Amino acid sequence: MPYKHTPVLTKETIEYLNIRPDTLIVDATLGGGGHAKAILEASKTVKLIGIDRDLDAIGSAKENLKEFGSGVTFVHDNFSNISSMIGDRKINGILFDLGVSSYQIDAAQRGFSFQADAPLDMRMDMSAKVTAKDLINDLSRKDVERIIKDYGEDRYFKRIASAIVNKRPVSTTSELADIIKYSIPKTSPINTTKSIARVFQAFRIAVNNELDSMKKALKDSIDLLAPKGRIVVISYHSLEDRIVKELFKRESVDCICPPKLPACVCKHRKKLNIITKKPITPSDAELKANPRSRSAKLRAAEHI
């Protein structure tokens, strides 16, 4: 199927990146190139490096951005390796649009969604070896519990994990969704669909090592920014947003020692000025046009 994804908070992204002529911008989550195109249109002399771990995304972005020619460099890699990609260059802006794309959700064969029956895959990089099916069938009960609890934040993580382990082998998205559905107490006030979505999210995060990769990429990106360079991050669930918020807070102060210490011993120095005191969310018009943007939160900061 064609790679289709509607970029979220595009106008706000361009505003907070503060794109200037003859600068280097990195789109660390290139996708189909929607945000990248807006960046390149904002300044005809900007150079852009587009990174994505999904080859389908890279192929689509190359087609969508072909008018910009040598102004775009495409990199198929995990953004956690951004330091080795950029090297000694200083970048003037970097964008992270986190999470799964609409294309990945809608491509049934990728196994991200429970809306259609498909093999349990969930790999963003199809060359990766481990799938959701591997984790669900091979991990211990304790590890399945941990994934659902830590990455899905579902209150019934023990019941769901027990049901999964007892029903193994589990091969398809429909099988997993049914197991989750019937493990939720009938008297529960929790919407069953929400629990299913949380568990699918949990295994997707685990398969792609999303949070650890994200933490490393964000931290390394800050050190790659030129003075006055900006970092813009769009997140879609509380786990992501919490990481971004805490990292920005940590890097916007000089001392991170415990308050009870009489003097600073950490030698930490401020790197960022936070631009968005509160996260930016989609307008009513955008929500109406693209309901999938409803959970998006944008945070931005500038290197000192």
C-alpha cells in the first residue's frame, strides 16, 4: 500500500524550529517526508538530513522530496545512532515526531493494529530479527507482565500476562486482542478497547526498543546542536512526553544535585532554554481534519 501519513502540528513545528537560510536541519523521524517538505519549503537554501528506520518510509520520502534534489540526504538507520551520522557537524534544528506512523498502523501486514487480522510483527525496521510474536511466545510470564505494566500502563497487567502465557502460542493480532479482551473483568469500568490498545502499544515499544533509543537520541542531539539551534519533539503518549519534559528540565538548569547538599558537586551546566513552558497541542481545526493527532504534544527548546 502507498505510504500515507498526515504530519501533525506542521505549522507549529516550522515556527518552533525557527528555520534560517543556509542552515542544517535534521528530521530524525522522516516518515513519508511531510514535515521535511514543510521545512525545505520554509527556506530554499536549507539542507536537510532525513533519518528513518523504515525502508518503506525512506522510499516514499525520496519520491515526495525529489524536487529538492541534493538538498536532502536520506539515512536508513535508528535515530539512536545520530551522533555517528552527524559527526563533527553542528545542526541548527532537529525534529523528532515520535511513535508509529499512520502508514504502519494501516498496513495490516505490519501487525501494529488490532483492527485487522495479521501476523504479530510490529517491527519498524523490517530487517530487525525480533518480532512481537517472538516476545509474546518466548518471554517469561514475569517479563510479559513487566512489558505490559511499564510500557502499556494497564492496571490488569498481571491478568493479561497470565492469559497470554496460558494461551501460547499466539500468532496473530486477532488472537492477542481476543486474549486481552476476555482477560478483563466484565465488571471493570475500563474500556476493553483501551486495554487492547495499551497492550499493543507495550509490545510495539518493546519490539522496537523505542524508549531507550529515544532517550539516547534526544540526549545526543542536544550536544549536536549549534548555539541557538533548536530541538522540537512531538510525542503521543505519557511515557514519551514524560521523558522529553524531564530531559528538557534537567538540561535547562546548572545544578542537578540533591537539594540537601550544601554545595554543588555535579558540575552539570545548563545547555537549553525551554521555549514551550507547556506542551503545544493541535488546534480544533487540526483535530477535526486529522483525529489521530488528538494525543500529540509538542515541546521545544533552544541550545544556549
